[in-house]
Amino acid sequence: MNIRIVQHKDEARAISALTLAFSIDPMMRWSLPNAEKYLEIFSSIGMAFGGNAFEKGTAYMAESFAGIALWLPPGLGSDEEELTKLFNENVCKEIKQDMTNIFQQMEKFRPSEPHWYLPMIGVDPAYQNMGVGSALMIEALKIVDHDGSMAYLESSNPKNISLYERHGFEVIGEIQSGSSPILRPMMRKAR
């Protein structure tokens, strides 16, 4: 499978692929169950979580935009301020405190040592179970291993845990608040 870096001209197409992929994600749809609201703001959420990967050349795509992985190199993170704003403005009042609790817990699990962070990886549902996610992981982990760095992610979908484990990640805890699905932080030791 051909994996390449997302070019600037293809950012919108990459975010569209992630929009489809995350439309069935338990955590994303718990926080944004209304389809219209989800479609309206997901691109902004995607850019806040991992948009810096486009600028750094660490956004990977499978051919035909079947899947996208946004990796952030050591020292570069998500736009936490924008994420907080987006969720505060768009989630229902009943889960706002739970969202705050989830973000606080995420921060506690994030490693303090330099690491690569995978805020988003997603495969268009039309291409799932075809090895796209693995191909994306293999390509990006070459750079992570070349750096000799650890890698970190939070899995928002229990179906993806085995994929991450096959690539060396280990679950290091659970994040949950109120009625939310469980988010699982995962670490991959430096190689």
C-alpha cells in the first residue's frame, strides 16, 4: 500500500477522510451525537487536535485518502486552547464537566519526556479491515524509531487497541468521566 505525506493542497481532503473515520468513533460521537453539529465542526476539531502535523510534514495518507494519520513530533502538541473552546461551545451542557475531566485526565497520562504523539488516525469506513491502519502505522513508526523516541496516543475506540498493540503500544491506563466511553492512553517505548 502506498503511504505518503499529505501535501498542503490535500489538507481538506485528508480532514474529510478523518471526518468519515471518526463518524463511528465512540468518544467523538458521545461528545457530538448530533450528526449536523458533528459534520459542522469536526474539521475544526481535527485541525486543533492534529493540524500541526500538516505544517511539519508528519501527516500521512494512504492512497485514495483511504486513511490518515496525524503525528506530532516531540515538542509539538495539539492546540489545547482551541480544543477547549470548540468542545465548550458545542457539547451539550450535561457533559461539559465530563469533557473537562477527560481533558484533565489526558494531560496526566501524557509523558513528560520527549515523544511522538498520535492525536488522530482514522480509516474511511469503506476501507476498514483492509490493512490501511497498519500501513499508516508502519510508515510513521519508521521515523519514530529513527529518532529513538517513544510514542504516545489515546485510543478512543476499543476496536483499535489490537492494532496499536501489534505495533508495540501498551495500554497504560483508562480515562473516563460520567457517561463517557473509556479512552485508553497507550505508550510505545523508544526503539
